Amino acid sequence: MSIRIKRRLAHFPIFLLLLIIALIVLLPVVWMMISSFKPAKEIISYPPTFFAKTFSLENYQRLAKRLKVFVYIKNSCIYATLTTIPSVFICSLAGYAFARFQFKGRNVLFLMVLATMMIPFQVIMIPLFLVVKTMGMYDSYAGLVLPKLAVAISIFMMRSAFVALPKELEEAGRIDGVGEFGLYWKIMMPQVMPTMITMLILGVNAAWNDLMWPLLVTSSTKMRTLANGLALFIGSDTSEYGPAFAGALYSILPMLVLYIIGQKYFVEGTVTSGLKG
Amino acid sequence: MEMSIGKKAWKHRLTPYLFIAPVMLLLLAFNIGPLLGCFGISLFDITTTMNNTTFLGLGNFKEVFTDWRFWNSLKVTVKWTLVEVPAQLIIAIALAGLLTKNTKSNKIFRAIYFMPIICSATATGIMWKLILHSNVGYVTYLCRLMGLGKINFMNDSSITIYVIVFMSVWKTFGISTTILIGAMQNVPTSLYEAADIDNCGKFGQFFHITIPGIKPTLWFLIMTRVIGSFQVFDIVYTTTGGGPNYTTETLVSYIYTRGFEINRMGYASALSIVLLAIVMVITIIMYTAMLRRETD
């Protein structure tokens, strides 16, 4: 036997182990996706089936009847858009200032930003809820979105990206006579686009799947997001697995597409925020 | 002329503050303000509608320390941390070690393991609840095929907590693995070459070079996972809601029920401050331990 084949054989058990773990990750999701197209009876039949014996849209019709699922999806889209694009923009503004300007109080203020990173959201959720309620923003898009805009880790990562840019770039811009905002907008910001896209993609995923804040701050069915509307639905009636699976498919599919397109950004964002944070 | 120069200098000085103003105001209103407010609210008996507030002083805190459900939720949270964090890290270290090289198959495995990051706690909860269903679940079916009896995964006071821990590990082990792979790839190759000369095996290399090489990342990961464990809520809410018999009720789940189901904002705030204190103490202890290790 050649050495190469011997090596291959030695690696086989490892490959098998990795494959089994991959199946434990993938099969439940695939099974749920397939099951959402099974008739309700088949979902709770015993023994369980993997592939659908009969294809049906029954669960999707029942879900649409029971919940305003398309309103939920619309709200999730709004929540995911409004908490990310403006957030990345203002966090990059701040990151830029902390990276490229000398000003009084810079270190203290930056330290303050870092300190807010240590406050778990769960600790401030009760007073935050009361603040939002007092401001009259309960059960509104403003109440959902505004508290989620300033993200410390985002400011931190934007600052690191801007710090790394060469001084010459800035000077060239100044000689051309663009204003301070023009310098940021036209010259510096395009240089950190990869970081901004990373923050955007991670932010969209986090907002789309966010359960707690929408759960606290919305009460009417027309304000619910998909993640919390579905959670309340399965909480109230555990026997409705079919429609719940259909809802879960709506919740997973858009992010799966995003993951397949932007996997690089998911990984990079996780690794850099993991290493530097 | 003088005026305009003065104006310009003033404007120049103001610029950075304008850049940070939006973020700073938002942090003040929605992070720092509420944090300070939390201390105030914890001294009152207060409901979500905020009428009928009475000042209690430290009454809420006194109640916290004699509240068996608080102690129970703390116990559940500690148990969660002691099981979830080591399980997750051991799996992640092993997998990162196996997947460090950038081969094609490794890249595919990494992409698959990382995928659950896109599954919401809601979707994860629904999915596993039916897979582990005590009558019609797939795992129940497999258990019967293997001759194991019926296991009531989702409703058994002694095992349900571990079942939810499993779901949490399922959802996040890929993230830890990815972070560790990043760290392992940064260990200088010259160290491995030296080890090759010293003739220590693959395992020796892993424990003597790789692990010490990724220590800072490992510490960081342990710290964030422990702190994260003290904030567990989503997966509990979407699977058991704290049951059976409060055996899966974590600290944050308990805060949620006090605040938003029983409508006692003041008491829930007092619980939040206890949570903050616990998280702070853990952070400080682990951080100093990390610094001490690094200087050794």
C-alpha cells in the first residue's frame, strides 16, 4: 500500500466524524423545510417520515389564516433595514471621529462607548421599556428602532478600520479642498466599505432573528415581527406544528440566501469582532 | 477677517463632536440613562402603566434574597453555564484543530457548522421540539428502534435543561469553532517546525503549541460565553418557557416573568441589578485571571 492511501485511510474516521456532525447540523433544518410541505396528519404521524408522501400547501394556508404572517414579514424587513443602514452610518461617523480627530474628551468618551459594551441588554430592558413608553413610542417603529441604533461594538470596529488607513489619503483630500464631511464621505468611507458591509450583514441577521426587544415593545398584531409573532404563536398552541414549520421556513429562507451570498462577511465579522472585542 | 478665522477655528474644533453626536445622544438616552434609571426604579413598587408607585427603599432587594424562585433561577443559570460552556468549547477546540487547514472539504464543513447562526431561536425551538417530541419525534423513533424506552425530552425535570443546552450548543458551536480556527491559523508556523525537529507527535504539537498559541482567544471566548450564559433567554422562552417545574427557568427568564407577566417593574429591576452585579464580578475575576496568566 502506498503511503498516500495509508494516509487517506487514517483520515477516514476523522472525515466520518466531521460528516456525522455536519448531518446533525443540516438534517433537522432540511427535515423541517420538507415537513412544512407535508399535510398536518403526516407531520404528527408515527413512525415519522423524512420525505413528504404527499405534497401540500395546507400549512402555509393555515398559517396565513391564523396569523398576519405577511404583515410580520413586512415588519421584520422594516426592523432589519432601519436598525442596520442608519446604524452603520452613524457608527461609522463616530468611529471615524474617534480614529482620525484629536479632540478634548476623546479618550473618556471612547471609554464610555466601550463601557456600554459591558452592559447586557437584559439588564437595561426594563428601564429601557419604561423610557420608550414614557416617550410615547410603545408599539411603534420608532420604539422598535431608535434604541437599537447606537451599537458599541460597531463603533469599535469602525474605529479600527479607520485607524488603519494611511495619513496620505487624508492629506490628499485636504489639498483638494474638500470639507470635513466630504473627506469622510467621498474619500475615507469608501475605503472601509468591507467593514461596513460586514456590520450590515451581521446586523440584518441579528435584527431579523431578534426576539426579545420586539417581544417587549410591541403589543398589536400589526406591529409584530416574524420572530416574535411566531414565538407567541407556538407558545399559545403547541399542537400547530405544521403552520409553525411554515412560519419557520419564512424566517430561515431569506437569511439562508444571505448566508450563501455573504458567507465570507459572516465569517470575517465573527472572527474580527471575536479577536478584537 | 479676524472674525472669519476665529469662526473657522471654532468650526474646526466643533467638527469631531458633530461626528460623534448622534451616537452619543442615542447611547445616553437608550443605554446609559436606562442603566442609571434601573437603580432608581429598583427602589419602587412600580407597574408598566407607572401609576400607583410606592417607594420601598431596599425592600425589593430584601425580597430578592429570600425569593426561592430567584435562587432557583440562579442555580439553573449556573448549571447551564457549567455544562454549556465546557461542552461548547471542547467541541469547538477539537473541530478547529481538525479544520485548521484551508482545504476544500474543510471549508465546506466550516460553512455547514456555522450555518445555524441564521436560525432564529424561534425556528430552532420549533424544530427541535418536534424532533424530540415524546410521541412522534424522530429521535423518539430512533430511541425505540435501538430498544431504549420512551424518553420525555422536553418535559422531564432531570433532563430537559440538558436538552436545551444541547440546542444552544447546536446553534452556536460553529461560531466558536470559526473564531478558534482564525486564532489557530495565526500561530506562527516556525513554532511547528521547531516541534517537528523535537519529534513530538500530532497530539503533542496540538497541546504544546496550538493551545498555548491560542490562549488569549480562548480566554476571550470563555469570558464571552460565560457572560452570554448568564443572559440566556430566547431558547428557553421558545421551548419550555421555564418548565417543567421551573427547572429550566434562567435568571433572565425570571426577570421577564416578574416584569412583563406579573407586571412588577421595580422588583424586576432589582433582579436586573443583581444580574449586573454577578456579570461584573465574573468579568473582573476572569479578566484579572487572564492578565495574570499572560504575565506568567
